[in-house]
Amino acid sequence: MAEIGFEWDNEKALSNHKKHGVNAMRKEYDFSEASRNPYAKKLRRAVTIRMAIDTIQYFKKLSQLTGMPYQTLINLYLQDCAATRRKLRMKWPAPTRPKPAQARKPARA
């Protein structure tokens, strides 16, 4: 995954400080005493599903193009489907009924 970073711009920081009276961003943040979100584990659940190989390959190729993990892409796609209430459109073949069996004559003993 691509590393996210930024370069500090002193001129922009000074301009923001003069304009708004506060520093928009510090050069460094101390998270040593931060606590974890207690709800974070409830936001996602690991599941095991069986998927077609070509579907997995599609999302893995998309992953290489976007730089996002393929599991994240699958999750985003499914979230979009759920949010837009998208329904699967498939036509299943009509069930075929077996032909009635011919009446059998009882076996002779």
C-alpha cells in the first residue's frame, strides 16, 4: 500500500495562523496517551465466503491499479450495493418437471 505523507509548509502555516488565529496543523502529534476507539471492533466482522476465482482476480487487478487492498475494494463495492439498495438481476431458468414415470407392472415372484 502506498505510504501517505506530506511536506510541512511554513509559509502556509504562518498564513493560516494569521488568518484564523490558530495553527491548523502541528508539525508532530503525540499519540502515546491516546486510547483506542472502543467501537472499532464492532464496525467490521471477519467472514469467510467462497468466491469465484475470476472475481477475486478482477478485484486483485483493480487493487494493483488503485493501490488499495482487494478486500477493501470488495467491501466498498458491497457497501455501495447495500447503500443504494441494489438488487441482483438474474434470470433463472424455469424448473423442468420430470416426466411422469410409466406405471410399472408388479414384479412376478
